[in-house]
Amino acid sequence: MPKKPYAGEKPTKQAVVQTVSDSKIKYVLIESLIEAHLIYEGQISGKPYEWMKAGSITSVADEDVPALLEKRLGGNTCCGSDPTGNRIFQVYTGR
């Protein structure tokens, strides 16, 4: 089983290609897009997730991913409520 990456660690290419599995829980690598220290609690799992700065990558339980990917900065169209504007997170693609 591949090693589960932690915040601040660069995952291996193998971990990017497939989700990381821990028992029955699947994880997806999520990258922070903003220059801030972020801590979120998973809406479904209740697990804590932490990103230290922009570019930090953290393993997130598959069930918590949709809610994180929907997060935007700002509440007005000019400030990020647009579906593609001011995203906070994205799925890590391995660049």
C-alpha cells in the first residue's frame, strides 16, 4: 500500500494517479490555492485537514472533497461567488 502523504509533503506520482486507500476510506490529494494557513473540518467525516500555505497538499477523505472544492473567497459575483472565481482548493494533478 502506498504511503499516505501528509500536509507539506510532496506526494509520489503513484499517489497522484490513484486515490490513497486506508481500510475502507479513500483519500484524494487536495491542494490549497491561497497563501494562508488553512484548517478545515470535513463536513461529512468530521476529520481535520490542514494546509500550511498555497501549494500545500493534503489527503482528504473522498466524502469531504466536494464541499472543499465548492469553497470560494467572497460572497459577491465580483469577489468569488462565480462558480470558477476565487477557488480555495483544487484536486492535485501532479503538475
